[in-house]
Amino acid sequence: MKIAVGIISLMLGLLVMLQSCAVGTASHMLGEEAASEAGAMGLFAGLLLFFGGAFAFGLPLVSACLFTLAGLIALLGAAEVPDLSIWAIMAFVLALLSFFAWRSGKKKTAALASASPSNSQSS
């Protein structure tokens, strides 16, 4: 599951950054300051999604924290740019998936540690 979360979030992060960059640039050219600030929030949320995807492969708990932070930031700008609410929901879903991937990896490690024979016999 870690690989799927990582790949999806890397692509989603690039898509969010591209869209937010376009929104921020267009709203700045039109003089809409509120939408321009929401575009900057979306750009930051996309960057967090991208970094969360990079951490999803090795440190899924860190990526869950980054996805949650990205979702919260996207919700802040959702009043001006409605697409950010969709990206926020996606970030929260990815955070849940990443958390469950971390938890299943932790359980698997504990099961392997308890199943391995102890080598404590001395000659």
C-alpha cells in the first residue's frame, strides 16, 4: 500500500501545484488578491503532498502528518478556490491510507520478531 500511496500522492502533488500556480498567476494578473493568496496556499499544499509522497515509501507516519497538514492548508483556501476542498479530501484520504500502511508494517515487524527463534542458548 505504501507504493500506491507514494505514487498517487506524487502525481497529485504535481497536479495541485500546477493548478494552483495557474490560479495564482491568473488571479494576480486580474487583480484578485484573495484568489491569489488561495493559489499560494494551494501551491504549498501541493508541495506538502509531493513531499508526503516521497516519505510514503520509507516513513509512512511522517507522510501521514504531511498529508494532514496539506489537507488543513487546502481547507483554508477552499473559500476562494473551490477545487482546494477536493484536494483537501484527497489529502485526508491519503493520510489515512498512509497511517494504515504504517500500522500494518509495525504489526508485521512485531510478528516477525516474535516468530523468530531466540538464539540465547550458550555452549
